[in-house]
Amino acid sequence: MADYYILLGIPKDANQEAIKKAYRRVALKHHPDRNAGSKEAEERFKEVTEAYEVLRDPEKRARYDRYGKEGVKGRGGFAGGFDFSDALNVFMRDFGGFGGLEDLFGDRRRNGPARGKSLRITLPLTLREVRTGVTKKVRVSVLDLCSSCRGTGVKDGAPPSTCPDCGGAGEARRVERSVFGQFVSVSPCGRCRGEGTVITSHCRVCHGEGRVRSSREVQVRVPAGVTPDNYITLRGEGNVGPRGGGRGDIVALLEVAEDPRFTRDGNDLIVELPVTFSQAALGVRLTVPTVDGKTQVNVPAGVQSGEMIRIRGEGIPDLQGGRHGDLLIRVVVWVPDRLTPEQERIIRQLGAVEDSAPEKIDPGSRRSFWSRVREALG
């Protein structure tokens, strides 16, 4: 794939408005409906949409500018890959509609039933499910084929009649003459709405739609490592189109519940660990939470408030595979606001032998200082 800026034909300092305008122009140019269904055009349409999805997001754009495509690989956008249907959904998200480009270009099967619109559902996830991956069963309300007419919309399931206005073509052609010559304009037939057929005796169950509302269960496989920026598309699991049209998709928008114990930073998880002054001074072994349970961590003697202790592999796995992120433990030294007489006596004893705080903390000097602390505390 070429450079994202080159794909959209914009300079690297282009603003958001310029990015959006450039994408719309290039996407329209390469849409297969304008290129006789060309596979090459379809691939380019997908590429420019992927470029737009990165450059429209300031954070992703910054990573791309610094690291190139590797900087945005697997960091949000499309769980399970980015294909042509995803590109259609992106375009219609920002320029109207959600299920495809039919409103802009017309259905590719102009003479025939339209494909059903895509459904959007929200899929709630816990942090543990994000770490391990999960398959969820979701009950959705969809439009299914009417069993009474078998999807035709005609009473007793008979086939619809050919439209008498367009002769089944689904198109109305109008010839206009001007000083520049003869022009032919083509538009969907007003009587059959581009389907090429009409219904004279409607099904009493679906009233000619060929579909009825029903509820069914679908499975959504969520890979480990997803973020709320990702979504998952279930191909051909959505609404049936009117009068026998193909099924649309179901787009599952991911909603990851916050875990009050952790802060997520990419694939790493951050947890705060409060320790007392003596624990920080002398070192201690403590229990810290993980996504899956608990683990032990050694807090070294002389640790400073705000320092991080890293536990490898206890974070979130990368969406594209490979290693897990880490669990970062931020040590926070707790200072009591009330002291007993005995505590105050001991701390005053410490104050008599301790050095003044340095302008800059040097981790290499901890051992000599804290050896004197241990002596003062007996």
C-alpha cells in the first residue's frame, strides 16, 4: 500500500476538513459501481478508506507520522481485518447512511430486490474478556423472510408480476434534446422503484414486504486485545431485503467496561500500589491484582513514590497476535497525617541521621542511605 497522504492526494500538514474532502473525492472516483465492478478499483477504494480512518484520528495520525504503518497496526479500527464491506460502512458513516452506497450510486442489482440494511448492536465486554477473547451469544431483532408468501410479498407465495411501465428493466429512460445534442437520463422506475416487478395482490401477513419481524440468536467471536475503537461485522446476518432481497450485515460495536483497578495504556495495564514509609524504606513483598486474579511483587528497598515495577506478560495481548502487554505497578508512598507519640519519636530519631533530600533522586545511591535508615530504626 502506498503512503496514506499520497493515496488521498494531500500534503502532510492537511487539516481535518481537507482530509475529509480529499477522501470523499478519491472514494467516489474508485468505487466499483463507477468502474464496471473493477476488482482493482475495489481494492483502491478499500486502501483510501483505510488511509482516511488513520489520518482522521489525531492520535493514530501522530503514530503513523512517527512510525509509519507499523505504528498503527493492530491499534484500533477493525478487529479481524479491514475489507471492502468495512470501507463501505466507513464511507456511509461519514457521508450518510450505514448499510452501503446504494443511496449514492443505486443498488448494483438495479433490476431486482434490494439487499437488507445492516444492523448495529452494542456488545458489552469486561476487561477479562478483552484479555482472553470470548464468543458471545446475542439475541437480536431482525427482519426475516415471511413464511406465508416465502418472501415474494404476493398472496399465497405467487411470483410478482413484471412491471408494465419499465417492462422489468427497473429503469426509466428519458431523452432530452438541446443545442448540444441528444441526452439520455436514466432513473429508477417510479412504479416498481427499480425492482422490475410489481405486486397486485399483497400478502396479508407481511403486507407485500416479503419479510416479518423476528428474534434470533447470533454468535459474535471477539478476539483478544480489542479496544472500544474496534467493531466486528457479521456478514449476511442482518435484515433480509424487501421481497426476497439478500441479507445485510450485523455490525457489533464494542463497549469495554472500565475496571476501577486498572488504567489501560495500549496493551499495558497500570495499577497503583500504596505502601507505607517503612515498606518503601526497607522493601516488602505484597499482593497486587491482575486481570485474572492476584500475584506477588517484590517492592525493593528505597523505592521512590511514582516509580514503576513491571510484571511481564500480565497485560492485554496484541490484537494482531504476538506478545502480551505488561502490568505496570505504580508505587505510591503513603504519608500518615496523624502520628502516635511513639511514631513521632522514631521519625524524629530518623530525622537526626538522615540526609537532606537531593535535588535529583539517583537510584544508585539508595543502598548507602537506606543502610543508615535500618541502623536508626534498630
